[in-house]
Amino acid sequence: MAETCLFTIYGIKNCDTVKKARRWLEENGIDACFHDYRVDGLDATLLQQLIDKQGWEALLNTRGTTWRKLDESLRAACNDEQTAKALMLEHPAVIKRPFLLAASGQSLLGFKPESYAQFVAEVK
């Protein structure tokens, strides 16, 4: 994560919601670095920081394609932080996105233009 960015947005570049969030930030003149889980990586330390901010239940996207494609036994076993963390490390696409992190430490999960506007106003 670059120190010069007021915000870092975490996600996967080909995700439509991440694209919308990045476009919104750009159109509103918000300085944000982008961290792609697939390109830039996701390690246990970074994932734990995200979990500490939002909780593993919120981060685990159980409505997405990646989750639905997982074996039923894997989905059933994912019922606590440790198993969820292991699953997210192995399959980063199962992490809800985008995850917006302010340099000051506040975070926002998901994207809605009105939520971003409020979040950015509060953080600045």
C-alpha cells in the first residue's frame, strides 16, 4: 500500500462493482491506490487487517459465483474466522469487494455512491 494515497481500494480489477467504485473515486477527484488481490497478492497479514476492520462474516461473499462454485463441504466447513480466512486466502475472489480503506484507518465494504460520498466527506 502506497503511503501517498488517502485511500486504498482493495478488490479484483475485472469485478464490475470494483470498476464502478474506482470510476466514482476518479470522477470525484479522490486520490486512491488500487490493490488487486490477484495481481498484488493477498497474504495472511493483510487479510487479518481487513478482517479486524469489518469482521470475517462481512468479508465472506456468500452470494457470489466463486462461493457457489465451491464444493458444498468447503462451504459448510466455513463457519469460523480461521476456516473463512484459509478459504479467502486460497480463493481471494470470495472476498466481498470493494474494500475501501482510508489512510486514517476507517474502512467501508461494498459500493454505493451515496455511501462513498458520506465516507469520503467524513474522512477528509
